Amino acid sequence: MSDTRSRIGIIAVAVAVGIAGGLALAQGPPQVKRNIMLKQDMSIPGHEGVMALVELPPGAAEGRHTHNAEVFAYVLEGTISLENEGFPTATLKAGDVFYVGFGKIHQAINNGSVTAKLVAVFVAEKGKPLTTPVK
């Protein structure tokens, strides 16, 4: 009887591990969160200012993209690797700042073990998509 219970226990553990592993795969890679905190018309004709909080969990990458904007960003927490067209890849940590030019291809990647948080301010063309993925 105890041998049967052991086998059932082993099977139950194997099934649970298999289900947990399947759920982890189904969720896909960690997702970047973007939260628009402020959007305001500017005195520059046809432009608006947009402030966003960007959170990159460990292992997350934004994916290569552009903005119809100039971007000024500050790393609040964590560390990112920044690929920014026209510049060498840079490692940036909390307290660092960076700039992304209008229409430049770039992406941030979090290779660290904690969520990286950035505040980004966009001087954007009003009425155009803020972010455009690059294929």
C-alpha cells in the first residue's frame, strides 16, 4: 500500500511540475509596462509633451522601435542595456540619463535581476503614434 501511495505521490508531483512548466512557457517573455503619467499640449506648434513611467522586468526587452518624438529619460531603478542608433550599446543604472533622437531606432533591455524603472519625457508630434515597432 505504501508503494502505491509513493507512486501516486511521484505522479502527482510530476504532473504539477509539468503544469507549472507549461504555464510558464504559455506566459511568454516578461512584458514591458508603459504608463502615461502626463500628456500636455506644448507652445511648440503641433507638439505635445508626454511623460511616461516605463517598467522592464528582469529579462524584458522593449523590442526595436522609434518615436515621432525626441526622448529624454532618467533611470529610476535597476540597470538597462540601451541600444540607440548612432551610439554604442550603453549600460545605464539608477541615476543615469539618456536621449533618443527623433525617429532613431532603439531599445532598452533588462539583463539584471530586478525590475528597471525609467521616466521618459517625449516632445512628440501631436496626432501621430508615439511608438512605432521596427521589424
